[in-house]
Amino acid sequence: MKLFLLSLACLLILDAASAQSIRWTWVGGDSIGNNLDVYGNRRVFDSVNKPGSLAPLNTWVDKFGNLYMFGGMTTAIRFGFDTIPVSTNALWKYSPVLNQWSMPTGDNSTYPGVSSGGQATGTIGSPSPANTPGYMSVMGATWTDSIGNRWMFGGKSGYRDFGSNSNLWKYDIYVDQWTCIKIGADDSKPTYTPKGVPAASASPGARTWMLTWKDKLDRLYFFGGYNTIGRYYYGDVWMFDPGINLWTWQSGNQWASNQPDLPVHGASGEFSSAFTPGVASSSYVTETINSDGIVTMEIAREVWQYSVIINQWAWISGDRNLPVITPVTPPAHYGQKGVPSIDNTPGSRSYQAFWTDNKFTWIYGGEITTESSQTAYLSDLWKYNRLTKEWTWVDGDSTLNKSADYGQKGIPGLNNQPGGRNTTAFWTDLQGNHWLFGGLRKKPTGQNSNLAWYRLNDLWKLAVNDVALPVVLNEFSASPENKKVRLNWLTSQEQNIKEFLVQRSTNGINFITIGKVISSASPSHGSYYKFTDEYPGKENFYRLKIIEWDNSFLYSSIKKAGFVTTVFAVEVNPNPVLNLLRLEIHTTE
């Protein structure tokens, strides 16, 4: 039998993103709190520029790798000698390459309110150096579009005690200027027009703390939010289309006074216009929108999905019996550091740093209220594997109000740790590193202050990818032999590899697991592995799913191996037949 084989032995360097270790670096800022802004040339990167102690709100990364933060509460001078917390309209920009800050827009927070910083100002539809969204103390909805510009809607203005706004702004990263897109009335309620129909009169109203995402057409979505004057939550979905400059009410119920929007469930994974998660009082987006237009969210400890294609909700999982407005959540269960478990949980906390990468959802710190009704700050780092649905306590302490371990500035260290804090700014840069800035920390014993906490301006880098690759696959082949397929692979530099799952497909797209081989390598050496597919088809595609001990994984390249179908050729001789028929049968065997 003749065989065909498409399999080349090659050197495969696998994705390093799944190999993670923790190494904090104190990059900049101060190790003590309540610092004022320091300015050199504010509008350009300057080694003298330094943000003061700040709990910023709006953070993002542009296409060039610069880190931004806008608004929040900072520290200012009062009466020339004392420091007080004030809202800010400053936009700070950090270059990881230069390790320098600039402040493209905003006012000097040392003397707040002396210029246009209080209320929003600017010409609608036109960028200008004079434009500003105003002081911002509570964030609304934010997005980054496909070219890197930042959009911001709603929020709570710092110059007012309670009220929220309904303004829409865009920050242009190419000219470092704000554009006012739409101005709405403060404290306004939504104006609902027919669902799914863009309208000039449609408006989400004033609100804060929404869940946001965007689709592939750069249309901006948000779900829920909170009205600070009325003290009520929303459960609706809105979309803004920059192409037509209009809002659309997409999904959910119209807000009605004193009528709580309760969840309506269906079967797991079933989409319907009748289903709704209710209001978003405790929620976050766990995965960005996928290629099917579906975004996944955790809402009051339930997992929901929303489809932007059909504008419908589907309940996925969670406890339907938990109350929506004030969900009862357990305290943290840490388990063993570095070991994932379905029993692990970060517990109930607020104002934690939260971000996602291609595999994990991460949280750092936050605050809790103790049994004695005291506020305490956390310093633990967690990651959630969205595939296995397991939490891992990665780093930090389970104790409360932990002090920071700064180490030496600019030098990564295994013992470095930012300590207990909340309302911390966070980013993920273009290389996959995570960054934290500022926040609030519990006041050290003996510090002269009438506040129980103080503000920080330290900048930290968390490098999770600058470690050795988990494995080097020097050879991987698939060879048909006697109606079976032999798979062989050779590894080196294995790090924390648990096992290899052998997967087969008939089309190169949909794979099933047909076997498992346990890793036999030492931590610093590789090994030779083999597996036999006893029941292959005529055409087969193979790959390895390589599982690490923390249940993260990566794939090898795909190999193809199959068998040529036997071809028969029949020759009749002589033709036409007279007295004797002779048949000759030729095969490819």
C-alpha cells in the first residue's frame, strides 16, 4: 500500500504568555503618601514631571504604548500649608520607554478650580486645547476605539456633591486634545425612543459605573449604571454609533420609579428578548466581545452573555436565588498560593484593580469591611482561568493592611509588593506587562492626619511574561504505519509541564482528544514522547495541547497524516471475448 505523509520536523517556539511568574518593580513615584504634583514642562515628556498622590479613574493604553490616566481624587494645597483631597481634571500620560510623564490637558491640582476645570467646557464637535470634561470624581462609561482614541460618557463631576452628568467626550491621541461630542443635562433621566432605532432625542441620561464594550464597527455599548441623585440602578443596554452621532436604546426595561428591575432567567445559553439580568449593582465584563458578537459578564455573581447581533440576553450560570441589589458573597478562600482550585475565591471586596488578558481575569487589592465595621485594605493578587473557571491566589498576603515592600527603584524583586490599597489605576501594556499606580492606603500608626488613609503616587510594573518559555518542542511528527499513525515529539527546557493531550481532527478545525501522555521531564530538561493512534481515518490532522500545572495551556503546530485510497484498474482481454475471458486487476498496493 502506498502512503502519503505531510509532516516536517521543526523547531517550535511556543507561546510564552502562558508561563507566568510574579515579579514586581517599583518604577517611579514616592514610597510615602499625600504628595503634590511636580511640574517641569507639563505638555511634553519631562523627567521633572510627576503626578501627585492620586486615585485616578479613566485609564487606557494607546497604540504607541503610552499609558494614560484621567480624573479622580488627588492632593492639593489648602491655605498654603495643609493638603486636602480634591477632584481633578488632569490627564497624565506616561511613556514606559522614556520612564517620563507629561500632562497634555488639565489644570494644576495644587490650586484647583482657578481656571475652566470645574465644569465641562468646549465647542461641541471640535478638538481644542481649551476643552476639558471638567473635574471628575466618579467614572461613567469608557471605551478605546480601533485607532486608539478614548471615549468617555457620564460620571460624577467633582465640583458637585452628588449629581452625575450625561456628557460624551472623545480624546484624540494624535493631537492630545478633547472633543465634546454631546452635552446632556446633569442629573437627567433617560429619554427612551423605540428600541433598536437610533434617534436624535434618545439619551441614556446621567449615570455612573457602567459596563462597556464595543463591536467591530467601533460602535460603543454600555449596560446598567447608577444615578447618584436618585440612588437607583439601571438594567438597560445603550449603543452610540460615532458614524451617525446618535444613541440607540438596545435592550432592557425602561426605568420606572420604585420598581426594581429583577432578573428573568431562561435555560443556560438560551437567548431571548424576554430575558434580562436585572440591574448592574455588582458586575464586571469578564471577556471582551468575541467574533460572534457576544460579550460575557458577571452580574451579581451570575454569568450572563449579551449578543449585539440580536440584542438579547442569555443566562449562563450562577445562583439565581441570590438577591440582586446586595448580593451575599463569601469571604476569600485562599487555598495554596500558586495552585488553582474550584474552591478558591477572592470573596467580597470593592474598589479593586481589575484587568484581563488573553487567558485570565486578574484582580489586585481592594477593600473590605471587617466584623468590627472597620475598613481594611487587601494586597492579594488573583487570577481567574476563564476556561477552567478556577481562581488562583498568585501573590501577596492574606493579611489585612499589609505595608508595601518597595525594594530598590527600577529593580525587579521577588519580595517586592505594592501592599494593601484600593482605587488603584491599572493598565496592560502592548507587551503584556501589567501596571499599577497610586490609590489609597491605610494611614500608618502615628501619622498626623485626620483621615484614616492617605493617597499614593507610586508606579509599579508587574512582569508576568519575562520568564523562560514553558517548553521548546524540537520535533513533532505524525507517520502512518500499518493502518495506524505514530506520533513522536521531542522537547527541551520543560518548565512546569503537567501533560500532553493528543488531539485529532478530520478537517483541521474541530479537534477531539484521543489520548494523554504525562510529562516525564525534569524541570530543566526535556524528553522524548510517543503515542499511537490505533484508529485513524483516511485523512487526519494532529496537534498537541500542552497543559501546565496551573491548568493554563498552549498548542503545538498541526501535522497531517493519512492513507491513500486504493485505486482499482480492470483490464479485459481479449475484447471482444470469443471462447476465453481473462481479467487483469491492478491496484496501487
